[in-house]
Amino acid sequence: MNEKNNLADSQNAGFASTINTKAFSGHSIYGNAKNTSAFFREIAVEKFPRIYFPLVAILFSPFLFFFFELMIRFIKQIMQLLQIKFSVIILFLLLAFSAKASHLVGGNFSLQHIGGTQYKLTLKVFRDCENGIADFNKDVTVGMYDKANDKLVRRIFMGNIVSNEPLVFVGDNCINIPTGCTSIGTYNALITLDPDAYNSISGYYFSWERCCRNTIIQNIVVGNQPGTTGEVYYMEIPPLNIINSTPVFNRNPLTLLCVNTPFSFNYDATDADGDSLVYTLVTPLKGFTTSKSPNDDTQKDYPLLYPGKANTYRYRYPEVQWKPGYNLEGNIMDANPKLEIDRNTGQLEVTPTRQGIYVISIRVEEYRNGIRLGEVRLDLQLTISSCNTNTTPKFNPEAYNKTYIVNATDTLQFPVIITDANGDSLYLEFDGTVFGESPKIKEPYATFNETKGKAKIASDFSWITTCEHATGDTQTVNFRVRDNGCPIHKSAFSTIKIIVLPPPTPLPPAMACLERPDENTLRINFGEYTSDKYFVYYLLMRKNPDSTETIIDTVYRDDLRTYIIDDKAFSHAKNHYKYYFIGVNICGEFGKRGYYVNSDPGIPFEPAERYITRTTVKDNKYVLVEWEEALEDNFKSYQVYRKINFSKDSFELYKSIYDRAQKYFIDSAVDVQQKSYCYKILVLNYCGYKSKPSNKSCSILLQGEAKPFENHLNWNPYIEWKGGVESYKVVRRDDGTPDSTIAILPNPSVSFIDDKLNIDWGAYWYKIVAKEGNGSNTISESNEVYLIQEPMVYPPNAFTPNNDGNNDAWGILPVFVKDYHLKVFNRWGQVVFEANNKHKQWNGIYNTNDAFNNVYIWQIEYTGWDSSRHYINGNVTTYK
């Protein structure tokens, strides 16, 4: 039993169909029974597939051992006469016994309407031709039952098997690997189903049973002995007054998977009637056939019901029992991500994590107008093997799970390059809405040509988009490639997402300004217009005094004009005409209208003066200038002027900003520790007119000096706010405390002495924060200065450690000291006290002895926050 359990739990899910005849060399079958039995047990467990183990266990059980040993001796004598190797005989014996094993691994029904009352009934049976031989029945008899009462209404004889084909799971040039062999047997029958004769309003179901499932299945209970769990093939159809064909699986099953390799497969069920299909994973059904009675061709008047629990199950057969740890709600096999099927597409996906044999069942239900008609079931046995010798094909980055966003009329083109490190042949399938598979996508369709290659597939995906494609919806292109590698084909998948957006609409021309040649004529000047490839033309629109609008002219991409004459602007000084441009793109979409220019002579040409709201030092590195936003539609730029404060230089143009919404400028070309900077802002419009300069605004420069026990600060006043400066706040921090306000000074204070220093620290950061008056919360900050105090220590020269409460301990007074190390020595040079904590004191005790009336030498090493290092020494006397 132990060998059997160990074998069942083995990770070797593959079973060899050939035996290494050299495996027996060096072994002797002679000797005592115990040794010989152990020898055969070793062969059973290590040299042969699991499927032979029950045979070996029986052959070499204590009851048969002596008989078998006599037989072996007899055979060996014959071999010596015939000069045949013993290992070859053993091989034939084992294969002979194994040929009696029979294991089914799945199958399914289908029923297709031919015409009138004629139907074609098909049964496909999958057998495992690697782990024993499950002979196909020459013919089968299928039962047809009334769903209303489970009554057998017809026995359908399906004659000789029409096909027996192997399913190839490995590369064309590969040696077949363990568990790589499955055959599919197909039975057909043309039958008449007259709805007058078969008139159940509940519909019918078809079933057939056959034994047996593999006993080495990992995820379901298959009984303690081989040949105890049968398999059920099951199908439901609607009442026969509904003309219907069941779903059909068009692809042969792929049941060989690789450990730790993503597996994605679609068995491609289709329905000839166009009914909606819903896919689910369900618990397989359990049959009642056994190895003693393997076939269910007698078809009792009623199907085999689960004793005493006929109403417990929805179907007429019980469900198999999942082993502990496996269930539909969790994981029905060892996998991460777990086995799942898309209920709409039938795409099966899983990444197995353990070798073994697993059973699954796929139910496909068909619906018509929301009404369930019936179902077919596909039972499968999945074999998970180690496939380390073959690598998965790889996509180039441009073609792997990428999203492309393009504008209508653009051509989307990218290379699709798939390579195989093993040099195997590659086969590519692709589909997608952009290839004309969706009625929403009109021509031209995308193109892609290359679908096969040796070690490499290289081609270009190309799609010339049009304005009709600009739906904003996500279009998908699916690539599926497989190689022809050993020991199993490897597949790779990629989904490309494509979003086609409407092309951008053109911006209005760079400027539009009016000139007045006479009282009835206006000249509209404009500058550069967009070079956007999607631009087609501009319309110059005139808004009349009565609010109606008139198209004055059209300006195309290749038009070289810089002005347009409107000679019908009658009495424009009085009537006040407004003009604006609006652009049209390649898809005929209008853009945002341009700014108005007005013939009203009362409207000034110059932009309005702007106000700088603040200038402040930012992050102790930059100067930030903020101002009011410009109001003009024909805004062109903000012009930033700068000068060094307190210098005799004039303001000079320093920066132009063309985004009207950007109401700030960060000046990084500054030295905020040494200089204060002043700024002014002007607004320039597209007609070339400038606003008046803004107010002058200057940053605060803070400077400081460290003097003994005091830090002296001074700064320049902030310039300038409408509300003036209300106060200056002095902010300090050190390494032990965050920013804190130590003083608030009224305007016009520009200096401060900090004499309340924390002597435990020696370095201090300072900054000044100015606040605007008149209730405003606007502030401006200065740069920060770092001031360092010189470190000092004050050691006493005596103390009295007599516990009288006065001078009982000795220590130094540290002032602005950062690091500290103290040693105290006695007259013999022994260290009697040592400390790195500058506040730790000595109580005068050494080795539990009081140190009265003695003189000690001390030595101190300390540093300051300026990284200076100091050494001092002296002596201290203890008194009682």
C-alpha cells in the first residue's frame, strides 16, 4: 500500500509507453523472497508508469509470489536455450497485462437537424491510448428519455464506429511523450424524430454510459479499485415541435497542458440556428457501469437513478465527488490563476501549477429569445506535464498587449514580429473588428498578411483610418500564435486595443486686428495660422449689429494672404461690427471660435494693465512671481521684465510666456542667498500693442550674523502690495524642532536679534514671512539663512559626593555642543568614568568605593555644528 500511495502522490504525471530494457541489468531475481519482492516493487514504482502498478502489485503479492517465481525460473531456462534476454520477456508480460486496462477520458453528443424530421446524432468518445488501451465499442446503443417522467422512449442503435483518429499534441518531429496520446472515436446515426410520435412538451435527453475513468485522476473520487467509476455522455434537447440543432464543438480537444505555463483554448462551439450559447464549468456526472459490466447498451426502461436520492440531483445521474480541496466555487485543479471559462465566448484559461490528471466538464446551454432550449456537455481529462524543453513564442513590444490611440485619417502601422527561441515553425491566427468582422467598422479595413514562418513571423499591421472610424470605441485585434515545438506546442496571445478619435479642430489664426481705411471699409489683419495636418480652412465670420452672422471669406491651408478687406462694413464706427475666425478640420468639424475684434472705436487697442500679486522665494532656490490673468481675446504673451534690486540697472525683457492661463513664472536663474530680484509684467496682444507695466514686485533677501549667544538678522522690505505690508514674521527651526514663529514685527521693521537660543543645539535656520495688509492673506517668504554658534564647555573643578543634596555629582555645562566624549582618570591612569552623553554626570563612585578627597584628571573631546573639533583637559577634586 505504501508504494501505491507514493506512486499516486508522485509528481510524475507522464507515463512512458515504452520500457527501457536496460533497466533490469545488474539485478538478480534469485535469492530470498523478501529481496526479490523488493526488487519488483522497485521496478513497479521507479521503472514503470503508474498504470502498471496495480498489475505489478497483484503479480508480486505474497499470494502469487511463489507461483510467479516458479514461472520466472521456467521462462529463464527456456530463454537460456533460445538466447533471449530476460528483460524482453518481462516487457512483453507487462504489456500483455496492461492491454486489459481501459480508460475513457471524455466525449460529447450532438444532434443536427438535416431536414424535415431527419436528424444526425453524433457521439464522440475520447480514450486514453497511453495509460492502457480503452477499446472503442464497435457499436453503441443510446437511450432517448422523456424529461417529464424519465421514461425511455427510444433505443437508438449507432452502428460501426465511423472514425478512430489520434489527437496529436506534440510537434511533428517529436518523439511522443508520456500521456501524449488520446484517440477520438466517432459514431453517427441518421434518425427520424417525428414531433407527432415524440410529443413531450418537456423535451428529451440522450445518454450513454461506459466504464471506466482513470484511477489516477487527481481531483475527483474514482473509487478504491480500478474499474469502479463509469462515465456518462449526456445531452438535452427541446420539444421536437421546435426545429433545433444542438451546439457543436468544432475543434478537437487539446488536453495536454504544461506546468506553470498559461493555457488558453477555445473548443469553438457553434450553433447552426444562431442561438445564444452560455458556457459554464460544471461537476461531471457519475455513471453506474463498472469493469464487470463496462457498457450500457441494454438501456433499461428507466435510466439508472442514484438510489434513494433521485430528486437530489437536477440530472438523472449523480455528480462525481470532488476530492478535498477541489470544488467549483474555488479551484477544480491545481492552478494559479485558476481554471475559468468565459461564459460568452467559451475561452478556457488556466495556468496549471502541478503535474497530474484532472477531470473537467464544460456545459454549453443554448438560448433562443431568452428561453433555454437544451444543453450539451463536453467531458475532458486534462493531463498536466512538465514541458521545460520548449519555450513560448514571443511578441515584439509594439505588438504585445498594447493600446494605440490615433486620430481619424491617420494610418496606424506597427510591426508584428514573433520569434521562437527553439527555431520551431510558427502558426499565427488573428481576428478583430478592424478586419471587417463588425458592421460598425466600414472600409477600408485593416490589413495583415503573414501567418506562418520558421522561427520567426514578421509582418506589418496597417490600417488607414477614416472619419467614419472615429467612434471613440475601443477596437480589438487578437493575435494567437503557436509553435510546433517539443514536447508540446506552446502558444502566446496578444490583444491590441485601438481607439480612433476625431481629429483635433484647428486653432484660430495667430492674430486678428482691425484697420479702418474709410468709414465703410475694414481691413482684418491676421498672422500665422496652424500647420496642423488636419486643418482644411478658416471661415472669417462677421457678427452684425442685429446679431446675425455673415461669412466674409474663406482661408485655405495654402492661402498666402495676411489680411481680408470687408468693404460692406457700413458706418462701422457707429454700427460696431465684430469679427472672428473659426477653423474646420479634415472631417468637417468646426473648432473653437477665435477672439472677437470690434470696430467700436471706444474699445482701446492696448491690453489692460495687470497686477503682480506676489513675489516670493520658493524652496530656498527659486523666485516665484504670480499675477492676474490677461483679459483680452487677442492675447499673445506675458512679457516678464527683471532687474537686480538696489542696482542702478533698468528693467529688461527677461521671459515671454504664451499661455494665457499660466499666471506665474518660476525664475531658476537666481542666487536667492545673495540677491533680491524685482519684476514687472506687461501684456502683449496679437496686434502688437502692449499694456502698461505692472507694479514693481521684489523678493525679500534675508541676511544674518552669529554673535556670542545671539543671532542678528536683517532684510530688505517687501515691494510692493496694494495693501502694503502688515507685518514680518520671524521663523526659526533647528535640528530638534520644526519651524516655529519666534517674533511678529510690525512694518517697517527690517531687523531682529534672537537672544533666546537653545544651547543644546548650535545651528539655526531662519526665514522672514511678509504678510499683506488690508485683510489679505497673501504672503511672501524670504530665503533661509543658517547661523552657527561656536561650541563651549564649562567644567567645575570640585564637587562633594556625600549625598547632602549639594554638588553631589560632577559634569560639564555644554553650550552649543554637538558631539561629546568625556573620560575621567584616577592617579593610576585607570578610567573611573566615561560618557558620550553631554548631560551625564559622575557621582564620584568607582568600583563601589566612595572617591573622597582625591584629585582626578578629565579629558573632553567635543564638536560643534560647524564640524569644528575641540580637545580640553583638567582636573577635579572631590571633597567630603
